Amino acid sequence: MEAAAAFSQVNITGNDILISFVINGTVIGGPSAGAATTIATIAALEGKTVRLDYVLTGTIEEDGSIGQVGGVFDKAVAAEKHNITRFLVPYGQKTVVY
């Protein structure tokens, strides 16, 4: 939340921010939704909406940058299965190496 507040320049001190997810599938743990959650929070703080034809994966690092994650190929396959037109990945993770 700190990264979203800093980016939006909104003071969230003393406020609770509640985030809920509706997941129609398997729940997978980990920090990979950090970037998406941060973008959604920025949109809420600024009164904007997010695009539904884009998805992204990535952690949010302490400096606010987007960090790398695992399972990018599997996430890309899942995005394609749901007719997503844009899949954003952390810098340095656009190439699959075997």
C-alpha cells in the first residue's frame, strides 16, 4: 500500500484499505500479485478504472519497483486461455530460457 500511496501522493495514514479477490479457480500463494494489487490500489486512490484486457505479474519491491516472479510461462498460458490481449511481465522476464 505504501508504494501505491507514494505514487498517488495520497496520505493514507489512519485509513484501512481492504482488498478482496474473487477467484474462480485454484488459489496460488505468493507475492506475484503485488504489482496488480498496487495498480488496482492506485486506480482506487485516484478514482480511475483499470483495463480488463491487460494482466500483469510481479512483486513490489521496497523501492516501489516491480520485481521478478516465477511461473511466468504458466501465467502467460493461463492469460491466453482467458483471451487476455496483453500480459505484462517484470523487466528481464520476457524471454523463456530452457
